[in-house]
Amino acid sequence: MTEKTTHFGYKEVPYEEKVRKVAGVFHSVASKYDMMNDLMSMGVHRLWKRYTIEMSGVKRGDHVLDLAGGTGDLAAKFSRIVGAEGSVTLADINDSMLKVGRERLVNEGLVGNLNYVQANAECLPFPDNHFDAITIAFGLRNVTDKDAALRSMFRVLKPGAPLLILEFSRPVIKPLNPIYDAYSFTLLPMMGKLITNDAESYRYLAESIRKHPDQETLKAMMQEAGFEQVEYFNLSGGIVALHRGYKF
């Protein structure tokens, strides 16, 4: 019987091994993750995330799941929006990232309406029809079975609630491609080496972006999982895209 494999960057690895390898990447970079995000995007990731929050329609009293929430950028802002009547669940499969996120948010004084859950996106440990919105920012490309994850997210959303996926995608301005490739495969690992002493993890991140479904493919995957009114918004020339779909 042939062993099932999947991609880890450009490498093919046994299916069950990808979770362990991805975990290793984020254990390695967790303590410098925010600093690297600022350097890699020249701070623009904050604008992408702000746009995601605006497009979510989250309001006071809502219950929000920030999936693959890492160090808590989105969760911090949602916590202030939903207030004491609402709640924000920061979930991540990686305990190192979750610890960094919890420490950061506690230091910011955000303690009353935040929950922290170590969870795999493919089999979320929450009841059906539970959340008023789900966001996943720069996390879906690291999930082994993306279709299973989308179905799991659909299950735990309330009817009428949105899923928002912020992720690297395909540039739609063709002259950007050679510049983007040079940046991704040369400068990015170099910065990873200098800042985190880990060039390989950032080489993987560059490769994982190229293996992630493009805008139209991800839209079709969301529709297949049951989401309706699915649309996407290209940001920074399609280097990043925000997909939004609703459960009805």
C-alpha cells in the first residue's frame, strides 16, 4: 500500500509528518514572530489585518474565533470590539505561539473576554453553530487537509456568520512576480537567518506560499465546504488576498 504524502514547502513528506514539521517551524520562530512580520511586510501586515477586522462586521457582544491566531494581533482588536458581553477564542495548533500570544495579551491588560485553546483546524473542539465570526490569518496554508479544516470551520459557525481567510496569494500584477520571487527566496531566508538564526523556516514559509491555492481555487474550496456569497479582495496587488464567505 502506497504511503499517503503531502507537501511541506516544495518537499513531499508522509501525510502525518507535516503537522510535526510545521510545528517545528513555529516553535523555532515564535519568540521573534511579530518582529519578523513587521520586517517582512514593512509593517503592511497591520493594514491587511485591520482591513480583515473591518470586513468581518464583528460587533459588541459577538463570540469570535481567531484561528491560527498566533501572537494575538487580531484577537487583541476583537477583544476590544466585542467587550465584556462577547468573547474571543484565540486558537492555535502550536503551543509555543499560543504561549507568546497569551503573554502578550495579558501584558496589554486583555484578560476578561479571551479564551486560549490549542486546537487543530481540521477538527475544531467547539459545538455546532457556536461563533458569530471566524478569522484565520496566514494560517490556512500550513494546514495539511484544508478541505477538512474548511468543513470544520463551517460546522462551528452560526447561520449567517462569516469566515474570513487572510492569506498570501498570487500577484495579479505580472511585473511584481520576479521582484516577489527574489524577495521570497533570497531576502526572506536571509532575514530569517539574521533575526531568528533560522533561514530554513523562512525558506519553508516562502515555498508554502507558492503551494497554497490561488484566489479562484480557494474560493471554489470554500463553496465546496458549504459557504455562500464567497468573494475575495486582492490586497497589495494580490500578494495577499482576503476571502470571505457566509454560512446560511
